[in-house]
Amino acid sequence: MVKNYSNQELSQEGIDEKQFIFYQVWKELTDKRTFDSYQYKLFNVVDGTYELIHNIECFLENMISTTHSIVAVIGELTKEIKTDYVLINKCNSLKNSMLGTLGSKYVNNLNYKALLYKMRFYLHELKMFYDAALIECLCNSIDNMDTDNTIKLTSIFISRCINQGWSARALYQKIDSNKDDINTFLNKIFNSQKQNYAVLFPFRVKILPPVGKTKEESRKYVIEQMKKFDILVNSKDEIIEEFKNIDDSLLNNDQRYMIVKCVAKDIFTASHNAITKVSNMLNMFGFFSLTESWDISNQTWVVFNCDHPYTRKLVPNNIYETYEYLDSSSSVYSRVEKLINSNLGDTGFVQKLLSSFNYAILSRLSVSVEEKFINMWIAIESLVRLDSHDNIIGNIIINVSSACSIRYVYKEIRNFIEDCFRCKISLDFDSFTLSRQEPNKELLVQNMINIFRNESLYTELHSRCDVYSLLKHRCEKFHLLLNNEMEFINQIKSHHETIKWHLDRLYRIRNEIAHSAHKQRISVVSYTEHLYDYLATYISELARFSIEKGITNVCELSAAIIDNYNEFLFIAQERKLTPKRDYLQEVWTVGVMNYI
């Protein structure tokens, strides 16, 4: 939940009560600090169809050797189509046709060619109507105060915008200044044209003069080479002369600037595109010993909108605000520190941890987003690659998805508690109080779960959540989740399946970057953030199991994590085990699987 977006505060801004959920969920979906379960998703029916077409093309062109990735995308796309509100209400025949096609068996290249042609046709049909229908359905859901569909459709709309070139940060800010009705606002954003930007980086590149050349001669040579990449190096006066309306107070008098011109939806995507272009150029220069490597981490730069004069100075955190949410003082740090600095961790396990940390830091320091992604992937791979498995991606999928599911319910409830604190909801009850200062977070979660299962306490909590519509809605969802065994089980299984699909997608991106085939329809910045979250979660579970179980071998730890989730699956699927809550044990009472 985002501060300053309570029902009362929105009402004071003149926002209609019907729109409270829309404004609140929009801010939450696009906020960089949002818990990962509630951030915008990049996968939807339209972009999922794009992705499936791309994977089939790669297979038919022998860029990938197996159909594993195609099968994975088909599974995820099928699930998305079945519940897509727009298709169900606006083109149910297309929905049924797509499901029929995706449900068929494909065993050879001819089959996949036929699938490719059908998917291209479906994409053509979707492009004809889907986005306009999405906006119409979203507006109707808002008017009808249909909370569930308002949330789902807002998430789809934002994912479509992200995939069209908007940055989440720009979307986060856009709604703050909205004075239009919702329909106009949505159409303006989605149909907006890319604009011309000039991105100005201080020319602080260290030149490496070759033998027989002076530094000044080498500098002039590098500047001439930059021109071939359409990057000019100009003084402040030259910049002011070319860009008449630029805010020159943001430029230093004695500084020359590398000027990158590009088109983008907003200043953040313009910056990202410009950084990528400059870093690619300087990487080549560095390879040929013309310059030293370029460090973006300590840079500031100026972005100028050439079409609608607007100037802003930015820093790296405005673009790459990642890795900020793992608290160094948390129990995770304490466990890892104990493993490394005591005799608990065997040499192999500790070495894997240290290697993973090294690559994660390399990811942070990398300039190119592709480098960030690859280094973060290696950080995971170096930790998860075990001598007990010969398939690295299968190993990553089964280990990380299991680790992310073990404390899934716990993390969801813990986040709800934090949302209550952020929204200033009192958690003081007659029999106990939930305090932010409580050091035992599992006790906090256990008490909150008990509140949801006590009708009197739940009614009281539900009433207090009236001040924030989205929080109240989530309160109702957790009440259903925590009092219905099958809903509880299915939610965890669905989360596990989603993580597997997502990891498979990340592996495909990794392969495309490695084989220079990555066509950047969207930024991989968000995917790098997800990789970091998966790495942090996996390290957390390894450390917890090692300390609590006294296991020091990483292969044994991996087996324990996987067996924990498999035991949950056994309980979920075994009909004889009823009532299941008695067998679910701690995952039912505390939200943590602790079977092994």
C-alpha cells in the first residue's frame, strides 16, 4: 500500500469513491517498493502471444534445440487466456479458438509451423481490438465498483503499457497529475506517441593514449569515433545553441557532454536507451584499449524533452532502483554471517555463497542492463548448480520455485501486516497487540493468522480497514484464503507454478543475451530485479535450513528444500488426509512449510 492514498486523502483531492481502488492499485502496481506479489506483471494475453511466436520462430530457425520453452509458454498462456476478462466478455469465440489450438499436440516441425501461422493470425486479431476493449472493460469495472476485475484489468493495462515502452516509474508519477476522466486518462497514456529526447552525459571518459600519441590527440580521435555512433561531445554553449529551451542551470559551465538523441515514451526509458547506447560504444572502445571502462554508478546526467520542453537531472537510482529491499540487519544476514565465520558451513557451501555474492555485486556495478542480468543469473547458477544434477535449468527451476513457496504464505501475511502499519491501522486488540517493534516476526504472522480465523477479531480488523479500499479488499481475500483449505492449497500451488514459468522465461532471456539474439522489446531491468529477489529468497532458505537443521552440505540442503515442498504436495493431493489442516501443520498455522 502507498502512503497518502487513503480513501479520505483521495476524496479530498476530488476523486470519486468508485475510483479509489483504481488509484490505489495503480500506485501499488508501479511502486518500486511494492512486495513482488503485487507489482505489475509483464505477461498478458497479447504479449504472451508475441512471446510464443518468438519461441516457435527460434525453434524453427534452430536457435533453440528443444521445445521445452514452447511448452512452458503454452502452459502459461493457456492459463492466462482461460481467465482473461476481455476475451471472455468481448471475443469469447477467439478465446475458445486459441484454447483449442494451444491444447493440441505438436510433435514435429510441420506441426509447429502450423501453430506459428495460427498464432500469428491470433495476434493480428488481438491487435485489432484488445487494447480498446481492455480500456472499455476497465472503465466499466470501475463504474460498477467491481473490485476484483478493476484490480486484474489495471494490472493488465499497466503490463501492456510497460511492453509498449513506458517505464513503471513514469506511470507511477503520471496518475498524480491526472485531471481527466479515467477513460481519457487511459487512452492518452496508451495511445501517446514516443517523443524526441536529448540525454546529456558528462564527458568523463578516461582516454588511453597509444604509444606515440598524446592524450589530446587520443581524446580528439575518440570524439571523432563517437560521431560515427551519432554521439556528439559538446560544450554548454553549444548545447544551449542547439536546444534553445533547455534549462541551462542544470549544466556545468566547464563541462563537456556526450549527447545521445533518442525517442522514448518518457525520460526514464530515454535514459535507459541512452545508457545502453553509450555503454555499448564504450565497451567496444575499451576492448580496443581506446578508453577505460565507463562507470555509471557515480554519474549524473540531464534529460531534455525536445518536443515539449522539459529538463531534468537524473542519477542511476532513478533508473536502476533495485537491490534496496534486503535488510542487512535482518535474520538472513545473521544466519549467513554465522555460516561463513563459523565451522557450521563446509568449504564447498561457503565458497558457493561467496561466489554468488561476487557475481551479484558485479551485477550491481555493471553499466549495461544485459550485463546486470547475466551476472545476476550467474550468481544464481553458481549457487544452485550441484553435482547431483546434470540439467542446470531444471535444477534452478525445482530448487528456486520450491524455496519461494516454502514461506509464501508467511511473506504474504507479513506484507499485509506492514501494509496495516503503513496505512496507520491499529492492530491493538483486547487480548494482544501486534507491534512493529516485535522482534519475533513469526509470532506476528501467527497472531495475524489467528485474527483471520477468529470471526469476532476479523470483523473488528475488517472494519478498521475501511479507511483504505485496497487494504480492505486484501483483508477479505486473506480471510477466504486462511479459512478454506482448498483455496489455501491452490494458492500455494499456483504461486509455485508461476515461479517455474517465470524462471523458464528468465533462462530464455539469458540464452538470447548469451547468443546475441536478444531483441529488446522491453527492458530487462525488471527481470534483473526478479532474479535478485529469487537469489535472496534462495539464500535465505539455505541459511535457515542450515542453521535450524544443522545441515552443512549444499546438496543435502537442496534436497531438504525440495522435499519440504514435495511433502506439502503429497498432503494436498492425498485424499485420505482429511481434514487437511491437521496435516498441513506449520504452513497452516504460521505460513511456513517445516516438514523435513
